[in-house]
Amino acid sequence: MSSATLALRLALLGNPNCGKTALFNLLTGSRQKVANYPGVTVDRKEGQFTTPSGKHFRVLDLPGAYSLNAASADEQITREVVLGTLAGEERPDLIVCVSDATNLRLNLRLVLEVRRLGLPMVLALNMTDLAKKRGIEIDLPALQRELGMPVVETVAVQRGGASALIARLEAALPAERPPPTGWPSPDIAEVSATQREVRRILAASVREPALDTRVDERIDRVVLHPVWGMLILAATLFLMFQAVFSWASLPMEWIKAAVGALGSLLGERLPDGILRSLLVDGVVAGVGSVLIFLPQILILFFFILALEDSGYLPRAAFLLDRLMGKVGLSGRSFIPLLSSFACAIPGILAARTVANWRDRLATIMIAPLMTCSARLPVYALIIGAFIPDTTVAGVFNLQGLVLFFLYVLGVVSALAVAGVLKLTLSRGAQHPLLLELPAYRWPHARNLMIGLLERARIFVTRVGSIILALMVILWFLSSFPAPPADASGPAIQYSYAGMLGRALEVVFAPIGFNWQISIALVPGMAAREVAVGALGTVYALSAAGNDVSEQLAPMLAADWPLATAYALLAWYVYSPQCLSTLAVVRRETNSWRYPLLMAGYLFALAYAAAFVTYRVALLVTGG
């Protein structure tokens, strides 16, 4: 058998924030792939690397774990992989336990647990440069002797920082692997014995300075202060919030222009017919509707990865945990919910930072209630058409106050739904937020770049293919059948989407929606802002040649009663999610149950809010 086929299975195992993924990136570079473990939404990262002598390794970056006594989905996956009991996953030939050299007291518990399994192991002491700066002296020969395994030093954020590990892997040949075994949950006595063993090993091999030279505690006195800490957090989140909106606007315009140019090119080169309509209105428009969110995704995850790499993100979660816990959420839920103001898709993806499944599910289910940027075109159209541009109290713009009220209504509704979920869907014992507060450090550019490329690939491949198919389906519904030769009115009225709009008018008439609005809701399923374009299409031919972009607002003001406008605003506060969001929820929860439940409860809220608003408005306005 050739050496190329003898790829040894190497698993990187360690606590969260120990630099394990940075070491994975250093070893494998771009030769890695990310997927999900079967049946769960936990990321599976695998890469390859070859030593200078030609030895090949398949490297698996296991989810971070504090113990084999699993308390989360991530730790459950890690335990099953190490034990060899996970279906479809081969047991590793070699375990590299990655430990934070500045915090061995916490890290060695996992090392001792895995040692009992009898697998070939190497201990990689990561961040040894920081340990030396802090005056921590580690006697490697003594630590090797006490643990009975090879110990090497690594600095995963430096080029060549894994050379000692690679040299060890050149020489290490795994012994015969023991058969898969179970893992009995340790009792209190066994946990206490493990902790005593950790203290004994540290006393024999590690010497820490008598004086604490770290500045982390002094920084934490400010960062974790109940007043100053919240102000710092608010400023940080404000910068993130502004960046997701403002920094993304220019690249989003570039993507929009590129997609538009491609559509125009195809429209000019292809003859009029079904193929041109499919490519321009279906495929190109579908891809564009996905890629337009990519800058927001990357900016969002840039901040999340940078805050996580710096050690600040766990501290932000700690600050907000008590506040969020009152409605059944975790402190980690705040950033995903905040990012949902830009788009629910990156917010739902960011919910991966919530380790506990119960809290993560609640975060995903209420993320769509944050007022995303896709609602703004609809809000701007209706507010501009029906709300006077006047000043209130000599300071505030009435239109701006209405927009602010819609945002606040979404936030309050999200907290209310979270409280209901706490008592129903996600009922059960409240999980306390247990966090390790890692040392502060500068984010590493290489890790940020790899993380952003990974997120971009995940977003495009997981969401793009689904949305492309859905957009093609919507194109078909809006394009067929063709209107008869003597037809009057917009062509969409005679399509399947138009027929559906007429049928839906019966359902939506009690909340004041006419057939034009009902039609607009159909393509609006792909993206909310599409509803504005759909309304423009519906009213275009009836405008007798007038410029619809300028005349649409006056048309709506002349055609709709005020109660209908108010009802449509209320509808869009809760409007059922666009198909792309539901597709992401399906991917993130690995089930159709939750996206269907999300669509159902949002539809019920939207219909109820629009019904009450419409009826009250009719009473107030007199019809």
C-alpha cells in the first residue's frame, strides 16, 4: 500500500478557547472542508497535512469540550468520536490534546479523562509564548513523566509554531487502538479525585510567579463593571450595528450592480422567450438575492470572530446573561438578535455561538421579529405615502417616530414570544451560563481570514442552492400561463401567482388587503423588499405610461384606505419569514418542524395584528 493511502486519523481535542482551531488552521491551511455531523447541526471540520518526511494525516478538529461527561451537543459529539461510537465516523488513530499553557489547572482534567481510554496521545501546550511572558515555568520532562505521554510546545498563531508537534508526529506511530468503550458518568468522588490529581501534577511540573503579573483582572474590573461594562458593551454593539448597515452598503451595491449588469447582458444577447426569462428573472435574480447578503454576513462574522478571538465575547455574554435570562434566553443570544436587525439570516447563523441547544433554539425562533433591513423599503413606501411629513413637539419627525415605533414593537414582541417559549416549547430547567473567561489577546489576522472564508462558503453553498431553486419556482408561478392576446391589465394577474393572489384576496379581505397586495405577498415570500417591486409591477400598466417609481406612492394613497396602510405596516412587523430564512432555519435545526412552526406562529401574529389594526383604524377614521 502506498504512503499516500496511509493517512492516519488525527483528532485535535481540547477546551474551548485553547487555540485548537488556530492550530488546525496552521496545520491544514486551505486544505480543509466543513460540513455537519449526521443528524445534528454541529460543525465537522476536517483537513489534511503532510509532514516533511511524507507522512499523511487526516486532521479532525473536534468541538471544544471541558469533559467527556457531555453537557452539550458539542461535547456529546466529541465524546462519541473519541469513544468510537459515532455512526459514520472512524475512531481516531491518534489524539492531540491541545491545552492552554496559561490555564493548565482547567485543561488537564480533560487530558486525564482521555488518557484513561488508552488511545495514543500527544499533549500540545499551546500559547506557551504567553505563559512565558507571564512568568509561568513548565518543566516539560517532569510533565511528560507525570502524564505518561509526549508533551510539546506550540504557538498556533505564529508561522512555524507547530514545528515541535510536527516533529513529534514524524516519529510517533500509533499503537493498536483499543476497541470502542462506553464512558460511565463519574460521580462526585471521581471528579474530586481527578481534581486532586491535576493539582498534584501541577505541583510537580509547573511553577507560577508569586506575584500575578497579568493585567486581565484590572481590565475586567472595568469591562465587567455593572455600569462601565454595559457602556463599553453598548458602544461595541453600536459600532457593530452601524458597520453591518453602513459598511455593507457599498459592496452590496457592487453585487447588485454586477448582478444587474449580468442580467442586462443576458437580456440583450438572448432572444425574447422562456429561456431568457428563466435565466434573467429566475437564475440570475435568484443568485443575486442570495449574494446581496454576503457583505453583511462577512462583516457580522468579522466582529464575532474578532471579539471571540480577543476574549471579549464571553465577557459580553456574562454581562447580559441576567437580563436575557428573565425571558428565558442566554446572554449569548444578544449578539445574534442584534445582528438580525440587518437580516435574520446572519442572525440565525450567529446563533451558533449559543452553546446550549434550548437557548439557541429560542434565539433562532425569535430572530425574525427583529426589524430586518428588508422591511425598510416597504416601511419607507407606506410611511411616505400615508404619514404626513410633519414635526412633533417641535423636534421629532412624525415619519421617523412611526418607523422607530415599528422597531420597538418588533423588539417587545420578540421578548414576549421568548417568554412564551420559555413556558412551552423550550420549557425545562434553566441552564446556568458557565463560562471560562480567557486571557485577552489581539485577534490574529490569519485566523480571521480563514474563518471569514469558511463562513462565506457555508452561506453560499448551504443557502444559495436552496434559494436558487425557490426563485426559479416563483419565476415559473409569476410567468405562466401567458395572458391571452386580448387581455387587459398587468400580465401577472393572469399567471399562477395572479390566480393565487385572487384566491388569497378572500383570506386577506378581513384585514383590508386587496388583490394587488395579495399578489405582492407571493413574490414577497422570496424577499420582503420584492413586495415593493411587485406592487410596482401590478400598478405599472394601470398607470397609463407614468413613471411608476415616482407615481407609486400617490397611486397607493389614492387607491388604499388609510386603514389598509396601517394594517399592512402591522402585517410587516410580524410577516412570515422569507423563504431564504426558513431554509436557513431548516439547515440550522436539521428539521422541518421548526421552520414550519416559525412560519405558522408569525403568520398568526401578523394576521391578528393586521386585523386589530385595520378594525380599529376603520372605527377611528370612520370607514
